[in-house]
Amino acid sequence: MLTYPNIDPVAFSLGPVKVHWYGLMYLIGFAAVWVLGKKRAEQPWSPVKPEAIEDLVTYGALGVILGGRLGYILFYNFSEFLNDPSIIYKIWQGGMSFHGGMLGVFVAMWIFGRKHNCTMLQLTDIIAPLAPIGLGAGRIGNFINAELWGRTTDVPWGMVFPNAGPLPRHPSQLYEAFLEGLVLFVVLWIYSSKPRPTMAATGLAVMLYGCFRFFVEFYRMPDAHLGYLMLDWVTMGQILSMPMILIGGFMFYWAYRKTA
């Protein structure tokens, strides 16, 4: 069993303002998208110029934050929201849904595309290979917050998390950081380094994320107020990921079918 490092979730304070690691992880993700987005926009097949990336990242960040928070409230915590609507603002406590954030980014790219004469899918093909950096950073933020821990286990790397009982658990946040962050980034960055059919990179990203998330959910504890939704093992994360696998796979197939 490994010892949980028990990191202070507050990175530093500026007077009365406390800056949390969870928020810093999002900033790291957005900064990485800005830097690598400029590099990718230099390619001749890019639908936008490097100077437009700053605005693109701003739109994407708003989509992630607004969509992610609204998605979490809608998919995972709607009953508590009805009791206390103020929780929608308390993002420093955690509670962001990737599935909601993804929908928010699609809406943001549609709005941005209308202003810059691009299609939504051309823009999501630019964003898709960069998003895993933010996903991985966000999962590390979950680990620092000691939230979204895994199921109990006897593997040597199990950890006892604060407020999760005395038994060691899978550090499922780190599993997700590895698969949804590092592995997904490497695959998509290499794949998108050459011109690909419109929608192919987006479809591949959606499909692979769905597969990785579905797999990790076998090791991650479901939200306590939701529990297992079917057959004593199906979670909300898996239910939301199944359409992603199907839709992403169809998008990837159709992108090449149209080209052919």
C-alpha cells in the first residue's frame, strides 16, 4: 500500500484570496492549448491563423467551464442543486463533468466558427489533440483534492484517501490522468500531425475518450448519491460514455467515407 501524499489543496494565498491547485490545473491546460494551438495553426491545412488561437482558447475555456459545471449539476448533482442553487458557483470544491464540458466546447466552436468562416468540426479537429492536456491536469487536480477516488483494492499501489474509510483504494484519478491525458494526447497529436479528413480527429478523440473512461469506471467509485445504476456495476460515467464510443466511431468512419 502506498501513502497518500495529502497535499494541501490550496496552492498559495494572496491575502484573503486562496488559489487552489484544482484551478491551477485548468490554467495549465488552457496555457498548453494556447501554446500548442499556435504551433498547430502554423500548418497550411489549419482553418485558422496563429493570431486567432488566443480567441479560440478563450471561447473554448468558457465552453469547458460553463458546460462542465452545468453538465455536472445536470448529470450528477441535480437534486442537491435544487436544495442549494449556490453550489453551481463553487467550482473550487470540484464537480466538473467532462461530458458537459465537451458539449460546451462544441457550442463554443460553433459560435466561433460563425464569426471566422469556419465549420465547427474544422475547429474541433484543432482542439481535439490539445484537450487531453487539460484533462490530465484536471485529474491530477482531483487527486490533490482527494476526490473521485477508486474502489477498494489489495493491489500494492492502493491508497487510503482522506474521508474514504480505512481501506486502500485504487488511485483512479491517476489512471484517468494517464489514459485520458498522456496516452490520448500522444495518439491524437501524432495522428493529427498530417492532414486528415474533416471530423476524423474529433471522432477519434470522442471515441477513445469514451473507451478509456468506460474502462476506468470499473476501478472508480461512483458518486455516493448515485451509486450503481444497473447490474451492480454500471455507473453514470459509463452510461454517458457509451454514446461517445458509438458517435465518435461513426464520425471517424464517416469522415473517411466522405473522402473516399
